[in-house]
Amino acid sequence: MNNKSKEDPADFEYEERDDAVIGWAFRWSLAAIVVLGVAGGLLAYFCTREQPEVVTPATELKLPDVRDISGANIPSVPFADITDEAGVTFRHINGSFGDKLLPETMGGGCGLLDYDGDGDQDILFVNSSYWTFDNRADRPAAQMALYRNDGGMQFTDVTVETGLDFGLFGMGCAVGDYDNDGDPDLFLSALGPNRLLRNDDGRFVDVTEQMNVAGGEGDWSTSCGFLDYDNDGQLDLVVCNYLDWTVESNRAHDFRLDGGERAYGPPTAFGGTFSFLYHNEGGRFVDVTEEAGLQVRNRDTQVPVGKSLGVVPVDVNRDGWMDIVVANDTVRNFFFQNQRDGTFKEAGTFVGIAYGEQGRERGAMGIDAAFFRNNSALGVVIGNFYNEMTGLFVDRDGQMLFSDEAVPTGLGPPTRLELTFGVFFFDYDLDGRLDIFAANGHLEEDIGKVQESQHYEQSPQLFWNTGGEAAYEYVKVSSANSGEAFFKPLVGRAAVFGDLDNDGDLDVIITSCGQRPRILRNDQQLSHHWLRFRLTGTRCNRDAIGAVVEVRAGDETFRRRLMPTRSYLSQTERVVTIGLGKREDVDQVTIHWPDGSRQEVEVLIDSMNEIIQSKE
């Protein structure tokens, strides 16, 4: 057994080392106690002492810079709300009853057409509907409404006698003489099957099934329009589709306004879809969407990309063949370039129209295109969601290279807070420059509870084209210039313009979701001259849709497109109006017909206010 002696030096070594460790630990523990004590005392002192008054130093409030509109002599052009006195009693039914289903927020459309051929612009209102599972007994019937223009801004409801007294969950409309028989036919887009209605001497007959344009039972179609994309003299049809949506998929989401009341929710919660392109083959339309190149898929997942709300056919590169621009909601916009062989190439990113500011997708809805500078520059205006400026994409000289000039032209900043649906170019003061109108309105009735800057009903906006005479190209018009009636808030959706009273200037109609529309009569008294062109094609489509009218007066050339399809869910009149301001002479008028031919028109007029009818 190997026992160590108590006198073993090793024992003393370990004992001395342990004492040193214990001493070191004791000293640090004592120090820690002292520190904690001091800290506790200080904490008690600061917590119990009387708090001095905190004074926040005042800072100067810096407001956003006010945009300089010096040099902008905005004309006085009052608009009068004549909806009641005109005899229009239509009220849009959106189907809302508490479930907050997204289609309730998106309708309804409006179209101008001369259905009876008397030279006056009649008005079509597209209604939505109640849901089939809504059993409220006191609900009125939901149907379309067609008002005949009797002259003098008086209208008569002719819905029943024209065969339009039926219901569907309608969205938009297209107007065009698809059978080239001399009267305008109607296409109605809807949630569910669409409708094509042939005009037979003033009565509309449903030919949807035989013409093969109903679409699918579950499709949600929006803006639509007739065009002759292959220049064969017959009008084809493009139809936007919005979301891959069902009642069940909507109810499955628990959308809330900041955790509070149920909300409608964003389109990002639903998948995309393909729109339709129908080729007119005489007795029947054929769906050529896929072979024509209009089915845009995600490169990685191959799912449909489009969430399409607005469409405008326009010949961007001036080659005589109609291209198609599509406004998409929360995904990139499309530019379909016509390949002149029956197909299109999607090139929105390449030409610069796919994305908005900072290269991001925006909530795009309404759209229009025009030669707004009276030169070769083509502008495409696109209305967007709130906190996103309206876009103004400009292509110079048909180069197919767009840049967004909303900010430098002055259009963008005043539109940031508005949620814009219908938008279009038009010359409201007939000075020869194209101004811009926007219809605004939110989706949520209670949006003001969570967003102080937002309101369900919003004022329309009007931007006057200064022609470069001021610091900015477009300046916002106020009620001092155009009257309180024009800017009264509403839940704006579709918007159209046309000369409803045949006095030469352009009146405006705005539809309101779930409410009555507003008819605004243009009461300008500026003594400006104007020309109006009613075109009838013989070798091209009879409506001459796609034609361009050029009027040269001195060193200025005015170019205007004949294209009813514009704005949002809308159709404007099929007449080209060109304001001339104080100009008293016209040097040359040229019609560029849709088939690529040109025609010089001799202008023999005693008054610059005479309507000119031209025929190829």
C-alpha cells in the first residue's frame, strides 16, 4: 500500500494553490457585489427621483415642393352634371353582400355607339349582378341598360326593345361591325361566359355559341376590343382575362384590413390567366390565342403570367400592322408585336413598357395610346393602384423604345395618391393638344379607417396639355377651371368620351361601382374650331378601326387614331375629333387606312366646325 506522509511536499503545493484560487474568487465576488450594489442604488435613484419635463425642440415642417405651373394659362371649360335631366336612371349592381368577393369591386363598363344609325351617340351601361347564392328577396333585377340618344342631351331607355334585358355578371364591352353589314354589334365580357350580340336592324340577337366566343365557364374577362390584326378586312376580337379565381378560392383566404374587418384582398393571392384572341373567319370566330403567341407563361414554372385589365390595339412601329398593348395588375405589362404573319411576339420588357418606376410591376388597370405631342411621338398612358404614379410611356418615331416620362411631364406626382381605373387622351378644350382624363376610386369602402390618405370615393382628375408653354407639359386642372360637378368624388371605374349633343366638343361619362354613373356635358365657350371625321371603309374593315387621320395646318400636324377600345372596360365613340384652336385654315388632310393605303381628302368647308365624312 503506498500512503503519502502528511509532511509530503506535494500536499502543501496543492493546498497553497487552492488557497490562491479561493482568495482570487473571493476578491472578485466581493467586487461584483459592490458593483451590483452601486448599480442597484443608481437604478433606484433614477426610478424614484422626480422626472424633469422633457421638451422636444421644434423642427421646421418642410412640405413637398409645389410644382411650378407658371406659364400655364389653364382655360375655363365648365362641365355640368346632367345625369338626371338627361333621363339616365341606371344604377350599377356589384353584387356585394358581405363575403367580400373580388369581382364585386371591378365593374362596370360603358360604351358609346350609334346602334340605330341616326348620327347620335347612344349609351350602353354594362351591369354586374347579384350572386346566385344571395337569397335576398328585395333585390331588383340586374340587367344591361341601353339609352337611345334623342338629341338635346335627352336619352330614352330602350333596353327591352333592343333585346338587352338579360342579366350576367358583366364587366366590359366591345363595339364593332364584325359582319360588315353597316351597323355596330356588341361583345360583352363577364365573369363566366361572355356574349356576342349581332345588331339586326336595331335589335340585338345572341350569336355567342354559333360564333364560338363564349370563353370558359370559369373565366373572368375584362377589357376587350375589335381590331383587324391580319388586315383581311374583317374585325377580329381580343379579350382580356384577369385572374384564376373562384368563389371557393376567395372564401378560403381570410383577408383583413389590418387584422380588423374582412377585406377584398389583393390579386397577388390568385393565379394568372391567358387572354383570348379570336380570328374572324366570316361565319365564325376561331380561338387562335396559342398559335398567335398570346399565351405568356412563367419561364420557370410555365404557369400563366397575365392578370389583364386593360388593352389598347395600336400600330407602334408604323408598319401598317396592329400591335397590342396590355395593362396587367401586379405583373408586368405586355407588348405584343405583330409579326405580320398571323402571330405576335411578346416584347414588353425589351421595348420598355413592362415595368414602372424603379423597374417594378404595378397595379395597372386602364390604358390608352395617342400621338399627344402632335409629332411622331406616341404616348401610352396607364392608370395604376394608389401609391403608384400613372405611367406615361413615350416612344419616339416608331422605334419601339419606350421611356416613362410621367415625372418630367408633370403627370406622375399628382396621381400618386389616387387609385386610377379609366384613363384616356382627349382634347377637352379643342385647342389641338391632347389632354388626359382619369377616373379614380378605391376597392374598400372602409379604407379610410386604416389609410388616412385614401378614400373609397375619389375625385376624377383632368390634366391640361400646355404644349410646352409652361414648366411642365401636363398641369392638373382644378374646380376653378372646370367646375365642382366635374370633381365630385365617386367610385370611378370605366370612363368614355364623345360628343353626346353634337356641338363639336367632347363630353364625358364615368361609371361608378355599385352607384349611378355621371354624365358630364362640356360647356366650353372658347370659340375654338374643330373637325370631326366619320370614316367608312370599303376595302378595309367597314368601321375603319385602326385608321389614322392626319391634319396639317401651317407648321403643325395633328394625328388622331380611330380606336374605340381604350380606357377601362370601355368603348368611346367611333368618330375622330380634331381641335384646331383659333386656326382658320387647313392645308392638308390625309387618311391612313388600316390596310396600309393612304387617301388625300379635299377640305371644302365654309366653317371649321362642319363635320366631314370621308370614305375610302
